[in-house]
Amino acid sequence: MIIDVATASPRQIYNLLIGLVAPRPIALVTSHNEQGRLNAAPFSAYNYLCTDPPVVGIGVTNRPGTFSPKDTAQNIRRTGEFVVNVVTEDLLQQMNICATDFPQEVDELQMAGLETAPSSIVKVPRIRTAHAALECVEHTTLEIGKSRIILGRVVAMYVEDEFVDPSGPYIKAEELHAVGRMNGLGSYVKTRDAFLTQPRISYGEWQNGKR
Ligand SMILES: Cc1cc2nc3c(=O)[nH]c(=O)nc-3n(C[C@H](O)[C@H](O)[C@H](O)COP(=O)(O)O)c2cc1C
């Protein structure tokens, strides 16, 4: 089947793309407005984009119907800061509560029973029970159609000691149990006991027949 993007509806394209670009990491983003009112929401249009300097990108679609930016996008535009909390199995249910379309004055963190802890550089706090978090300052926000692509420069990384192998340092990803989002119908993937290892092959090894 070939889907003609020119004639497909935005909803159809969304359904197809999120099924094809999967699994995706999930950023549970904490932010606050100018008055300090906290907000938390998950985003799976998310990845790191470069490491020197370290930059992550998040795609935030405007609210359907009203076309006004979601609270996260508004907060980041106004305060220039946010924190990406890494979503792991133990945070899945609370992350999902944070995605509920609560009125603006409702603190999703409170609804989800999540506490915060101070960040080290940015004013926005991280989620206390998140095992890892990236403190970010807004680098730039691109407005594309009805979405905003927010690029954030990572200014500090928080990781619980038990998940760091100091020799790299590396993240003990097999033990962190991060979850990924699949096709948007409430489906996620676990990373527990799911690792495959496929070391890269140098050109020299290739010439010697390694595959
Ligand atoms: C796992 C998950 C991933 C999501 N990813 C995105 C995303 O990438 N972009 C987006 O605009 N909304 C995404 N959403 C929906 C937002 O989380 C939801 O609209 C939320 O209410 C926005 O909150 P805010 O207005 O407080 O920013 C996602 C929801 C879930 C459950």
C-alpha cells in the first residue's frame, strides 16, 4: 500500500507516522509559567539531536480545536527552561495521568501524586521519583504548521548513582527499565530483558569477512 500524503488527512498521517516511527522514548516534561505554576506532560515526539553541544528536540502539537499551544510549549516560550524526566516502568501510570487534558490551573503532578525535587541549574524542578532527568534551556522554538519544535540545550543531567557505570560513564540502560511509546493506542514497550547486542563492524573487520 502506498499512502499519498497529499490527500491523506492530518489524523491519518498522525496515525501512520506514530506507528512507523516507533518505539519512541518518552520525555515527561516539567515546566512552569511566569508565576511558578508547575506543569507536567509526556511527549514522545522526542529525541536527542546532537551531543556537542547537547541538544534535545520535542514536538508539541497545538491543542486540537482551539489551536492554542499546549501549556508546556507556552511555559517554555515564556520562561526558557524545562526538565525532561526519563519515563521508566515505575512511572508509566503517573506519566499517563499527566497526559490528561486537565484545565490549565490544575497541577498534573499533584493529580498524579508526583513530588518534585530541585534541579541543579534550572529553576524548573525535576520529578523526585524519576531515576534520571535532563535540565534544559530553550535554544530555539520552530513553529511548523500547527506544531512547535522545541530545541533544548541540556545544561545538567541527573542520574541516580546506581544507574551509572563510572567507567564511561555509561548508563546501565538494561537496569533503568525505560519504556517506549508505540502506535499511540495506549501501547508501550518495555526494555526489561529485551536488549539485543549487535556491535558495529569496522571496515577492517568487514574486509576480513566479519558480518
Ligand atoms: C506517551 C504520550 C506521548 C505523547 N506525546 C506527545 C507529543 O509528542 N506531542 C504532543 O503534542 N502531545 C503528546 N502527547 C499528549 C500530551 O501529553 C497532552 O496533550 C498533554 O495534555 C499536554 O499537556 P500540557 O498542555 O500541560 O502541555 C502524548 C501523550 C502521551 C500519553
